[in-house]
Amino acid sequence: MYSYLLPEFIIKRREDRCIRCRVCERQCANKVHLYDAELDRFFSSEKDCVGCQRCVALCPTDALYVRPRLADYRPNSSWTRDKLQNLKKQAATGGVILTGSGNDKPYRIYWDHLVLNASQVTNPSIDPLREPMELQTFLGRKPDTLKIDYNSDGKPRVASELYPNVPVRIPLLLSAMSLGAISYPAFKALAMAAKKAGVLFNTGEGGLPEQMREEYANNAVVQCASGRFGVDADYLNSARIIEIKIGQGAKPGIGGHLPGEKVSDFIAETRMIPRGTDALSPAPQHDIYSIEDLSMLIYALKEATNYTKPVAVKIAAVHNVAAIASGIVRAGADIVTIDGIRGGTGAAPLATRDNVGIPLELALAAVDKRLRDEGIRHKCSIMAAGGIRSSADAIKAIALGADAVYIATAALVAMGCTLCHKCYTGRCNWGICTQDPYLTKRLNPELAGQRLLNLLRAWSHEIQEMLGGLGVNAIESLRANREHLRGVGLEEWELNVLGVKGAGE
């Protein structure tokens, strides 16, 4: 049925600059640019353009411009262009509107309403270029008390029971993006960058290829999600941390779906499913319907790995997230991962992505406060995910209570992503969210990995600079130290939930 949809973008071509090299035609997986040899000119199919900007970036003569169409319909405050377009699309198809990437609605971004303290006269700042600045942190459960006694030779030793902890050089981890949702070159780039930076990457629910397990075992977080794709004893033991995925910020309460056309022989082998079949993840884990059920799985995973690896539980940021996190810690989890409403995804229903869940900042502060009030904060680490855009966001998350943060969308942007929100189509022109071999070869994993490493290094330098300005010489001294934060332009209830004072107080 005809959709009556208007094109989302306008394509302009400078004919005086265009040399008919046809790079734009070859690079566009959506067949937007069509060359007519008889007329020696290009035609553009604007209705097929997704605004990925690859043709613009690679045009050797800067002959192309791709810009959003903003004012096609009569202005209406209630019925915006996006709402009209989506209604027309559903009227034509009768289907659920899918989208990729993270929530782009104008909800309040609390990171932008929080400012950091700075040292002045009585508390001098620290120069990170000339003085020690510790960014390393340890992920896992800590002992109730630290007891020291002495060996027979008089040397001190720790007498308290210690739990498995994983050191990370900087508090920046690469978040869960599964093989299948992203291409193998993109997945490999994440692993390579994590290894070089001394941090961890999360495999997501798509498994970890056997050829990567030995080299990247010390830098992998493997997921045990509802579909249990690729989960076996070898998989669990080929990582530093195991994460039970209950939910994610982009689609709380919804499972996953990797279309069969994306399940190649390689993906099928890694996920342990037949080639060409849809990989469907149920919304719930069907053996978890209570905290007691969750505890059984946590300890089953610990048994399978001989109690040598921390077990994390990932949940979406929802209204009662603090109480849920408390139950998770009491169930035996060593790490709680909170994923906020701005978390990205390869594919999610648009209505769910934009309307379900709460911002990470509020959830993070609420969880940290609840665990401290109950005296169990030391029993777990907190990982924050879903909307970390910069080093400033990361350091504010740590001041709100996180031990470290996960980044995903920022990592994809570093590799070349332009957030066209069409990941679910499998036609990513940048070779990131696709399994098309013609497209995946566009992404060189070594170069993409180096770009990721550069990003992590840049952020770590900025974090050191900000810590120095705070007069703090170790990232762990900042954790949940809300006195270093002040709110600007926030309501009283927001300040109360965040646990921070207003600027000037």
C-alpha cells in the first residue's frame, strides 16, 4: 500500500563540482544515487536516503549536501512531522515501527544540569602531568571488614575473605553489543581496543567466537541472556566477568530479535543456532521469576567457573530500580549494571524506546543511596550505562555512585557511526551494524580499534584533568562523593533524588 511518506532528507549536488566518479553510487547500500550514462548525470532517490552522510564524507570534490527536510507539513505543536510520518507508515504497513540507536527525545539530560566543584585556595588543585593520578578501579564484591594479621616470618597478610575482583586501568568499559547486531570487524575492534586500554568489552548476548577466546579472555564480559545463545562452560570460563542480562535501557521488558537473514554460518556457529533462522530472545528469562530464582542462577554460574569470576546482573532503569538492585545484591550478585532510557540498541520498537524507563542519572543515584542506607553498598560494584556521551558524563556518573561506566553509542561514533537510526535494516553504509560482506569489509578492525583506543585515552586524560581540578588524586575517592556536584536549573525533587545541592549552596 502506498505510504504517502515524505522524504526525510534533501540531497543537493553541485554539478559544477561533480566529476562523475560514481563513488556515491557505489557507497550507498540504499541505492539513493543513480547514474544515467546516456544523460551523463545523477538522479537521487531522496525517499530512500537515511542521512548516514557516507556519500558526503567520501565525495572527493565536496559536491554533495544531505540535509534534513524540516518544514514539509503545516506547523502544528501537537502533531509534529515525526508523528505524522509514523502514523502514515503504520497506516500503510500495519506494523510496529522499529528504530535503532538511543532515545532522541528532549527529556532532561541531567548530566548537563550538574556542575563539578573546583579546588581553590585552601584545597589546592593537583597537576596530573606532574603528580600521581590513579584511575584504576576494581570491580566486584568487597569484604565486610579488612583484617590484617602476620605470617610466621612477621610479614603482614590479609586475613579477611576476599572475593574475585577485576582491575580495570580506567573506569571506562565498552558496553554490550552482540556479534550479529554489529559486524565482526566492529566486534573485533571493541575487543582490540579493550585489550590495549586495559579495560573490558561486553560481548552482548551473541556469544564469543572461539577464535577470540584465548586472546581476549582477560578483557571480556560475557552475557548470559534469555536466549542463552552460545552459553556453555567454555564460554563462561573465557571471560573475566559473567553478566546475567535481565533488561536493557532501550527496551525494558522486551526480548531481542536477530533476523534470520543476518544469521550467517559464522553467526550461527557462535550463537549455536541453525543458519538462516531468527535468533529470538524471550522477554523474561524463563527460569527467573523471583529473587530466589535469580540467586540460583548466580550461584550456578559461580559454580561453573569455580567461584573465580564476579557475576553481574544487568537491569533497565525503571521506577523501582533501587529496590530491585537491593534484591539483586542480596541474591549474591557482585556487580549491578544499570542501563538508562537513553541506552542504544540495534533494533527496538520506537514507542518502547522513547517512552519506557527512566534516566540513568536518577536511577544511579537512587540505587547507590538505597544500598548505602541498607549497609550493603560494599557488597557490589555499580556499572552505569545508557547515555554516557563524554568524559564529563562519566566523571559525574562516578560522583553519583558508579564504580565505572559503559559506553556504546560513543564507541560506535568513534568507529564512524552517524546515528542514522536505521541499524535494524542491516544496510549500514559504515560497515558497523550489518552482516553484508560487501559492507562489513568497509570497516578495518585495526583502524577502528585504534580510533576507539584514542577515544579512551582522550577521555582518561580529561578525567585526570577534572580530578586534578577537584583536588582528588584517585577515582575511587570521587565515587558517590556528591559534595563535588551541584545542580543548576533543577527542581527540588530532582535535587533530592540525585542527592545533590543546588549551585551556590
